Amino acid sequence: VVISAGFAESDEEGARRQRQLVEICRNSGMRLIGPNCMGLVNTDPDVSMNGQFGPLTPLAGRTGFLSQSGALGIAVIDHANRMGLGMSSFVSVGNKADISGNDLIQYWENDERTDLILLYLESFGNPRKFARIARRAARKKPIVAVKSGRSSAGFRATQSHTGALISASDVTVDALFRQSGVIRTDTLGEMFDVAALLATQPVPRGDRVAVITNGGGIGILSADACEGFGLRVPELSAPTQTALREFLPAAAGVRNPVDMIASASAQQYGRAIEVVARDPEVDALIVAFIPPIAVRPEDVAAEIVRAAQHGDGQKPILSIFMASHGIPPQLTAGGVRVPSYPFPEAAARALAKAVQDGRWLATPEGRVRRFADTRREEAAALVARALAPEASGRPGGGWLSPDDTAALLDCYGIPMVTTKRVGSPEEAGQVAEELGRKAALKAVAPGLVHKTEAGAVRLNLSGRMEVEQAAREMQQRLAVAGYQAVGWTVQPMVPPGVEMLVGVTHDPIFGPVVACGAGGVLVELLKDVEVRIAPLTDRDAHDMVHSLKTFPLLAGYRGGARGDAAALEEVVLRISSLVDDISEIVELDLNPVVVLPEGQGVSVVDARVRVDVSRPPLPLGAKRRG
């Protein structure tokens, strides 16, 4: 354990010393924690190791905590002790020169003394390996993480729709955690709120919440907070309401929230919890108490614990004690503990995170699909030719031509609308006449990225004359804007459907980030997009499509035709396979992808691909190096 600073975090000389330190440890058969860390603590009675220089020692418990910040670790231990959250071990990893967060997650995954894993992270050494390890460990034990640094400074400027959609936030971190089953919280306070729940209560089986209280106002606030965080507060079943009326005053409300009014005794709290917990239409209970003169918080807390002990242990119970002096000790003193929160919002937010975890656990694991009809070698050769200086005009690549783009997508079975490239307005008119149907015309001009804004797209054109005229008008308009039209593409108009986007941008740390969202000309206005980190599983693709705000349009909104969502999911998976295989693809846009009625597939109307010589992300099973 090396607590000293002055290594890789300082300068190049420090980085050299750090490499030497790692080499010494490895040559000696040792593992290294740090440098630039606070150390570690193991509370196992058989170990009792306190190898940190902080003034506090964590209480013994069943939570493993990783902190990438040494100073923050001191505050973490203090807060955990005050709330009664014991730790099996605490590790401040510092520079992570050797032992990393990935190593510790694997350790805690198999540690019989650890039931809950908490992470404070500032960076990732190998995020793709993190995804693989965390996805496996989260099936066994909850993982809650705070990742600092939500600014957009780490994302380079991009020219694609996809890049514009995801460059404004750290959605890549959200995607990584979502795919891995890691519960992300915004603050340390929220992390501890969630930890207090998961360390003492079962994971909820659903999102239906019953609120029990002695005040109407706190009941309303609790219900509002639950619904605000995506939980439901349904009316209790008729048998439950009847059972409550047997012992509550006539003025009490029994529908949900259960308002027992201010005169409610501690015993009535206990009976109400027992009755409501038996309701099959309730998944979790929030019990709120505002102390009147005649009822002691300690007595209510004791009844809450007693009722929890007599339950079946399948439904989480959370408490809210307002205007009390701290948490009543009865809630944390015995074998059965009940988490307590000062306000409804904190309780509802923690419960919503636990519900999120329950949903993830209830969903079967996905698999990374590989398609037998892909032609990887042909695609790689095409990209290699495009990267040659004589092809791209500069070393390192650029945007592929429309012909190369179509050929690349064809290698991975991605269906593009039939496209004819022509060099003059007259040729465009001739192709349109041969189509015998309405046509779409698009100009091709070096440096032109967003064609619609430049007036380089015309739709629903009929016949030779109309297409020729449109091509000439485009030529003139682009010339005024400083572009030279070197050709046009002519496509048949596709049947009407729902316009979506599938895209990719390359993150220097996370690798290819795949996006799916609402498409068409309003893509950046709507900003309805879901992202995941490649390679995607079939579950990832399904969740992306079904999580979109615009998914109802694919599900037959207001009597409309159901879209072929399965075909859209397949396109997402094929794109994931493409960019996972060909690391030189750094930006890709399919927009619009017209989703046709169910069973009819999709049509990719427009596509752009940019390639560059880039360092591929570490493979999923790669080992970290110092």
C-alpha cells in the first residue's frame, strides 16, 4: 500500500517512478494499492487490518466501498458510521497503478462477507472490462456508483447528428452502467440513501408503492415524489381497505395514501403495515411519521420494526421521520433494520433506484449476436482503401463516398434504398424517368454534411423535367453557399413509415457508442435518443428501441400501423457488429431509417460514414497495464 503522492498524477517523472514501482511489486510477487491513496481497511475479525492514515475506522458490516479520492474517503467513513452502515472493507485506490476497480469488484463478487458494493469513481482504466465484470457481479450483489465529471469537455466536437445528440453529457457513462446493471446516483448522499435501502431490505419486485402516514400533507408529498420518480401509487384493494377500516378512525383515508390522521397510535402503525403488506397489489411500503404531542417516535419506530419482523420479508419497507431528533435507534439496533429518511423525496428516489435494479435482475441476460451473412474481410478492405492518402486526399481518412458507404453497409446486411449516382441534371432526369415513380434527389458536394439545411434535398419529384429543374436549382443554391455540386443521387420514394436514426460515434475511452432515436429532419430538436456501448446484446437493442419516448409511434399510436420494431433492433445489432469489427469507423449516421409496417422491415434512406486511423478500445478480456 503506497499512500505517497508525486507519481503519475504529477508529471512525467512521477509517471516514470510509478512504472518502476509497479515493476518492483510484480517482480516481487506483490499487488499494489495506490500510489496517491488513503489505504485500505478490512474489518474481518480474522484480519482486522487498518492500513489507512485517516482518523476514523469504519464499523464492521457487509458493504464494500471503493473510493478513487483519498480525502473523500475520510468523509465517507464518517457518514457511514453515523448512519450505521458497516463495511466489510474500504479501499482507496488512488492512481490505480495496479489494483483497479475491476479487480475489487471481482474480489467483492466472491467475498462472503460482502453483500453490497459501493463505488466512487473519477475515471475508468478499462471500461469494456468493467462492463463484463460488473454485469456478472451485479447479478449476485447490488452495485451502486457515483461517477464524477459530468461535463462535456471530454467529448470532441463532431459533425454528425449522433455526435451532436450525445456530446452534451456523459451519456456514455450512463450507458455503461445501464448495460452492466450498476445503479448510478448523482451524489454521495443519494448513494447512501440507496445503500441504506439495499443493505437492509429486499429488492422490490415491482413499482407499486403504498404510503402510510399520520398526516395528509406528508402523504400527498410522498405520493407526488413516488410518481415523480416513475413509481406508481395505486388504490389499495377492496379487502385491504375493509381491513384498515376495522381499526382506523372514520376520518382516516384508506385508499392510498393511507392517512391514519394525527391521532394514530404506534400500534395502529404496526397493524396498518401488516395489513397493507399482505395486499398482492403492493410491492413496497413507505411509512411516514410526523410526531404529535402524544405519540413518541421511538414507539412508532419499534412498531415498524415489529411489523417488518412479522412480514414475509418480500417487500421493502422505508420510513420517513420528520421533525424528529435523528433516526430513532429502534430502526437500526436489532437484527431487522428499516432505513429512514428525513424527507419523502429521498425515500422515493432511493426506492426508484431499487426498483430499477429489480427490473434489471428480472430481465434475462442478452447475448451478442453475430450474423452469418456479414462479409468482414470485404468491409475491412474497403475501409483500408478509403484510408489510403490517395483515396481520402489526406492521411488518416475522412467521409466515405456514397458508393463506398452503401457497399460497406451491404457487407453487414443493412438495407439501403436503391441509389443511383449521376453526374448531371440531365442524367438525374433520365434515371427518374426510368424509375417510373416519384423520386428523391440529393446533391453530392465535398464538405457538405447536413444536406437538408443547405437545400440539397428534394422529395416527391415527378418525371424527368421536374428532377432536372430541381438539380439545376440545387447547383445554383450550393454555389452561392460556397459548395460545388459534383453529382446527385436519385432514389425512389419509400413507403411512409416512422423515421428513426441509428448512429455511432467513437469515444476515445469507451470506444464505439451506438445510438438509436427519433430521426428525420427534427432529430436534434427532439433529442429522443438511447445509447449503448458496443458490442450490444440483443437485450440492449430491445431496451434501446422500447425506451424511446417516440416508441409509441412504432407500437401503433392512436390506431396507426404498428412498425417493424424487430427489424429496427436488427439494424442496431448489425451496426454494433460493424463498428465492433472495424475500429476505424469513428462516425456513422443512418438517418432516416424508415421503419415500415410490421413484417415489412426498414429502409435506410441516407447514410454517412467517417473513417479515421484510431486506436481501438481495449478488448473485453484485456488486462490492465500499469
